[in-house]
Amino acid sequence: MPLPTRFELANGMVMPAIGLGTFEANGDTSGVKNAIFYALSVGYRHFDTAFNYDNEILVGEAIRGSEIPREEIIITTKLSKCWHRPEDVHINVPELVLTMVTFVVDYYLMHWSHCYVVEGPNRERLTEDTPDGKRPIIGYQLSRDYVKVWKAMEALVDQRKARAIGSTTLLYCMYDDQVNKASGVSNFNVLKLEHLLKHTRIRPAFNQVELHPYLLQTELLTFCSMENIHRQAHQPLGGNPPAKSGSHHGIPGPMNDNKIKAIAKNKTTSPAQILLAWAVSRGTSAVPKSSRSEHINSNIILPELSKADLKTLDRLRKPQDQIRFLDPKEYLGFDIFNEEADEPIADEPPWNKKSKIEEGL
């Protein structure tokens, strides 16, 4: 049975099975426009960016400069961790629209549940010196009260500034011909989703999280399915996040797995195509990133996988050996993916407490 090329969300909107991610871990955005031009030429219609990727204007310019009708293209972008104050959320939307040079943003996600302390009209994040160098100052209270951020996003729906809203772990629906059609969240676990759903008027339509055979996220996917929340994979190939955000940085990912390579060789495809076919077979869409034309092209040509292939991929790692490549707990000082407690719990980072103990305070 052929793999689906698109998924219909609970809000009636459509999500292509494969989109193009535009994040570059090394900060090099020079190839983004050419990548999007090429992706459009081979059939891509969904492009995933974010305020923090520092390439929104390039994405917007590329799409506006193409000959593809804007209504055929889907753009996802994300609310920055520096714009979580409820009074800032509605300001960030029109700024994003102007920056994107497209007049319409289709999906608007809350990138993370936590946020930073900021200052000035540009919401510059404040930093502090730590034993491991400078780190951003966390807005602890608002990081715990992400429901307030969601409610500010719901207000955008009431004001007809969006058709859907959510997070990079969760998307909600908003609408306005001149602003954005949908919003969501990103990097939310089951615990945060459960808490959010208790307080929402507008339910999330999709949840964008790290998903690949080394991180099955079975419980999260089951929960989202029960709640009729679509699942989307960022880093579907394992990824290479910035060192500060990856506790497993440098560990070989599924792209280098010998069993995946064997399946790919048998089907005369690449390991990336196998991983993406596995993702779509599970009912999840994916946004792999690439700036190389040969990879952009092959990533939307997916083979059908047998039941035996799928079973092999599902069993590459035992539940206790799952690897989350994008895991900033060492950098933040708390674990946003903790399913036992909704972190952050403390009001200061652990290195401050350690310093006080060493000083005898």
C-alpha cells in the first residue's frame, strides 16, 4: 500500500507528509534560499522555520520569489523563548509576518515551554556567568505557567489573527487572511500536554517533537492519537543539534545504524529514505533538513517498508536505551521532558545552589 503524501489534521487543515526543515546547527543560513527554490521545483510545499533559526526573512523571500501560488505553500514558524510574556505574543505575530515577507504564516508554534528573561524592545535575552560560561537567565515562573502563553495565543484566534495555534510539541488553530492560519507547540511531553489540555478552549491540532527509531516516543504518540493530535517529527534522521542542547552530542545516530543501512541497500535507497518512510508509516509527518539538492530530492521519494522492516526499525533500541539527541537539561539546569514532575520546579539553577553551598551560605 503506497505511503500517504499528506495528513488531514483535526481542524480540517492539511499537512504534507514530508516538509523541508531549515534549521542549521552551525548557524550558516547562506544556502537556505537556494534549498527552498530547489525544493519547490521538485514538489515540496511545506517549509519549517523559526524565529530562532535567524532565517525567516530568507524563507519568506524565497517563497515570494517563486512562481508557485502562495496558497499552495505551507509555512511553519515558531514563537521565540524571548517572547513568552502574554503581552508580547500578539506583537511577535505581526513582526513575524513582516519578517517573512509573505503576509501569511500558516502554522505558528510555541517553540518551547520554557522562556528567558528579556529586556528592551527587541526582547534581548539576559545572560549570567556560570562555571561553564555565560547562559541565559530563565524566566522560571512563566516557564511553569506556559498555559498563560497558550491563552495569549488563543486570544489571537478571537481577534481573527490566526486559524490554529499550538507548540513544537503541539499546534493550535488560528485564522486571518493577513496574519497566520494556525499555531502550535513544540517539545511538549505527555505531562505538559495533559496540563495544557485541562485549560484550553482551543485544542492543539499537532505536536512537533523529536522522533526516530532511537527515540520511539511510544507513550507520547499513543496519547496524541487518543486526543486526535497529529504527530510531526523534527530531527527524523536523528539530527545533530547544537552541543549545548544535546546530552548525546557526538553519539552516532540511526543514519549510521548497520541494520538501517542493510534495509536501505536491499531497497536501493538511502538510510534517510528508510527513516522517513518509517516515520510516515507510523502516521507522522516529518521535516528533515537539508541544503543539498540530491538529499532534498530523495527525501520525498520513499520506499514501502515490509512488516519485517518496520519491526526491525521498532526494535533497534530497548526502551531503557532510547536516545534523545535534542536534550537541553544540562544547559538549562532542569529537565523539560520529565514525566514525573512539570519542570522547572526550583526558582534558580542548580549551579547557583552549589555555589552557595561552597560559600557556606
